[in-house]
Amino acid sequence: MCGIAGIVSAAGDDRIEAGTIHRMCQAIVHRGPDDEGIFVKNGTGLGMRRLSIIDLAGGHQPVFNEDRSLWIVFNGEIYNFPELRADLEKRGHRFYTHTDTEVIVHLYEDLGADCVKKLRGMFAFALYDERRDKLFMARDRFGKKPLHYALADGRLLFGSEIKSILAVAPELASVNNEALLQYMYFGYVPDPITSFLPIQKLPPGYLLEFEAGQVQVRQYWDLPEYGTRRPSSEQECLEELEWRLAEAVRIRLISDVPLGALLSGGTDSSTVVGLMARASSKPVKTFSIGFSHDDFNEAHYARIVAKHFGTEHHEVVLEPNVVETVEKLTSSLEEPFGDSSMLPTYYVSCMAREHVTVALSGDGGDEIFAGYDRYGIHLRRKVFERVPRWAWRFYREQIYPRLPHDMRGRKFSYNVSLPWRERYVDGISFVPSFERDLPLWSHEFRETLKDFPSPEDVMYGYFDRAPAADPISQMLYVDTKTYMVADILTKVDRMSMLTSLEVRVPILDHEFVEWSTGLPPEWKLRGRSQKYILRKLAERVGVPREAIYRPKRGFALPLVHWMRNELKDLIVTVLLEPRTMQRGYFNAKGVEQLLDEHFRERRDHSGRIWRLLMFELWHRNYLEKIPTRGLETELPVADVTGERE
């Protein structure tokens, strides 16, 4: 596990300095505190920061082939590398390390870009082919590991994090208003765009080739067709599911450093811990956190699971300095990020890193097995489609706008009036719900957005591409491609890497997911039972029923309490300052009304306020610290009232 960065020039006489690559690496030293490696030659510079996991002594990167015509920097883990290595050795390849990184180099010699199809794991890598003067990059199938790039002045710059690119090319920090619009809608910036116009994310399951100054990006993997598998019985389905997930867990236990598990006490992480305990000769190290507020302290569920499986359990009940943590995290986030569960993810990563270097988690179960409440909710709301579309359209255009804003059920009535795809996207979008009632955007910002495609169209595009016929499977596909990648996995990567902890995700083993995707939707959502077959598997593994069938919370935290207490001064100071309003994004009156309703406890706006706070703190703690011109968003300046000048 590490962070990678580099520059490749289309001009062979363009000299890349080792010091330049070093600066890129220093920007991501938290991702790899153990070692640094740099390769520079012929207008090419590759760099890495290493967190040593396998072959601690001999795994220095960049890694090369026999004649040193191929060089690679690699971030991730390849779990099937022992089998791949054995096969490559039979075909005459000679290895000088015991790392998984070297396997990719020799696979590329035999298969070219198709080598990526053989890899089972999480990865982002850049490989320089000197003979062809070509750069080849690839990202794993689900986007567990990040990879960004930018093409500027005939050079391709890349990095695990955007900050590596901006460290040597701060002029690329030109704000992308389309990305900010998508953040406002969803609380994250979906791939492939970033908050900076010239910088892109390489999407999951894609590869990139840079040759003769041209960039070619193409897809090498996608989820297979949903619902093609028909198990003859539940017993048969569970046996196959158990074998496949147990194998995915087992191969992720390979490590030359201490390893454990993040345990929330829910179905997914508890099942992973149960399978780890079965495969381990020693007690599994497990980690969980709780909060002093009883309504949000779920540590007792993790305690029950830990006791049942005999783990070496570590637990901390937190009284965190929330303001300090928020300031720290927003200083490291390169894009605005609105998922408040990054806080407990960071806290549990900090605790785990005190004891282990690698931890397994239960992420991915909700998107693969239909674990979110919204799937069942939107399916049940299909009953409203019996009303003719013209009638609902008349309601939205003529009746809804005249309803009192505080009328009970007003937003619900709007949502159920929509066709089912639009209804689902409306349900996962933050902007449509509150912008209809409380406009928070300034007129100036709205004007800049007219030429951009609607963020909702991004979601509709995934619906159109979904290899599924039924609504549940289509929703799962959309969430797997968007929310899981840009929110869940981004959060896990950034928060764990801030503490130099590697997190492995067995439920998102691509072979396991390919098999699970083939199950019909009724095996995932049965009546009101979410994750039906995964819960049955948890029972089979031995997870206590009180952990399996408890109300879903995920990493719960007392956000409402914090917003009205510890964070209140920060919120008021930051969001109502003239400095904030003069950026031109927000309508001052709308923000004031939002805060007033929340602090008077008339309504709970904690999620909306959090996203606004993260947006402004990103501007202050990250964006404004980049020493460059080009940060302007080209918005007309607004005064503090939000009115146009």
C-alpha cells in the first residue's frame, strides 16, 4: 500500500527533475511513511511513498523487469499474486522481489494492457514502457484506490491524490463549477470529474494509455448482468455464498504486518469478523468506537459480536474535540465532501493504527445486497404510478407551488408524483428537496450553472447503462457506480490513509460480486427484509441475531447535538461571515433562515448545514492555501445580502 505520483512528457527532451517528483511524493507522505522511491529518465518521472505490508525488506519501488525497460509504481494489494507468480515463473520470467508489484510488470510483458484483467485485488498503478515511450495506468474495478491525472503542456501528471499534482502545477487549481454543482446535489463529486477543471479521476474499471502526447481512456470491466443466476434452493445459495465470501476473506489475510478488523457490530462487518475468526489461528484484533450519547452509542453490539467470536477487542468511547477534527480533516480533503461519517471513520482508523497496519472492513454489503432503506421505500411508492402522468404533472406545476412551505407531507407528495427513476434520483439528491423550499444558491451562481448538464442526468445515464431489467437491480447498479465509489470508498481511503492504515474490503472482491450480482433481486430484498440472503449467511456464520437484526445505523454520530452545541460557534462564524458570502455561491437570506430554523429546533437541518460547512471549510482550509492564481470561479461578486451588484 502506498501513494503514487509522477509526470510523463510527450517530448523526450523534456527533462523531469527528481526534485519535482520528490515534491509530489512529499504531498502524500501520510499514505506511505515507510519509504520513498523515484525513477527519472527520458522525460519520465515516477514516484511512490510506501506503507510496507508484504516483503518488508525487498519491496522498494519503483519495480522493473529483467532488462529494466518497464518501470512501475503501484498502490494496493493483489491477492492472487502467488498463483500469478508461479505461472509466470513457469513461462520463464525471473523475479528479484517477493512483492505483488513485480507480478504486474511481467504480466504486462506477456499480455500488454490486458494484464489488468488477471488482477484480483485493489489497485492503482502507473507503468512506463520505455521501448514504446508509453505510460499505462489502471484503477481497480470498484475504485477502492484513487487515481487522478491531468494533461497540461504536453505532460501527463498523475497522483493518488490531487495534492500531488497541485504541488508541482498549482496553476491547475482552476475551480470546476460543474463539480461544485454535483457536490451540492449529492454531497460528493462523482467520477470522472474533480473540483478542478484540468484534473480528472480515472474511473473504476478503466485504464489509461498516454502515447505520443495522446490520452486514451477505456473501460476494461463492468458489473455483469443482474439476475441471471437461479439457485435451486436457499441452502444451495447459502453454501455457495459462504464459500465465496470465506475465500475472499481468507486471501485478504496475507500480510507481513499486524492485521485486524473494523467492527461496527452490524451484519456486514460481523460476518467478515466471523469468517476471519474461522480462518485465523490466533484471536482476531477488532476495533470499534462509541459516543457518550446513548442514542448514538452502538459499541455494545460490537462488544457482543467480539465476545461471541473470541476476538481481542479494542473499544473507545469518544468525547472528541469535534471542531479541531473538522479543521484538520478539511485541511486534507482536496474536494468538498459532505458525508459526516468521515469523523467516526477517522477516529476508528486512528485507534486501529495504534495496534495494526492492515484492517478488514464490511463496506459494500449495502450496495451489493440492497441494504439501504431507500430501495424498499421507492419500490413501495410505485403504487402511486397508477395515477396518470398528466395528473401528476399538473399537480407539480399548478398545485405544489401554491402549498404552504411548512405543510406536512409536501415534499413527500412531490416525490411520489415523479416517475420511478426520477423519484429515486430525487430521493438521493439534496438540492431538489431543499431548493424548492429554501433557495440557498445565489442568483450569480445559478447563472453560471445554466450551461452545465443537470447532475440528475448523470444518474439517469447510469440507469440507462445498467445491465438489469428490474428496478431494484438498476438502483443497486447506480449506487455501486456513484455513491459507493465517490462517497463510501473515498471516505474509507482518505480517512484510513491519513492514519497510514490499509483497509481491505472482502465483500467487494470482484469474483464474489460477479457471482452475487447474478442473484435475482428477491434474494436481496424480500418484502421488507433488506440484505435477505446476506443476513441468512450471517446466521450461518454464527453472528448473534441481535446484531444481525438490529436497526441499521452504520457509523452513527450525534451530528444534531454537535450542530447545536460544540459546532454552533464555528457554523455561525464560518457560514455568516462576509468572506463566505462574497464568494458568490450562497444566498445570505436563505442560509440565515436555515440556521435559524435549526438552532430554534423548528427543523433538523444538520445534514444540509454540514454540507455547507464542509464546502466553505474546503475553500478556506485547502483551496486558499494553494499558492497560485487561477482559483477564481469567475462568479460575479455578491455583497453580503446575496443580492446582485
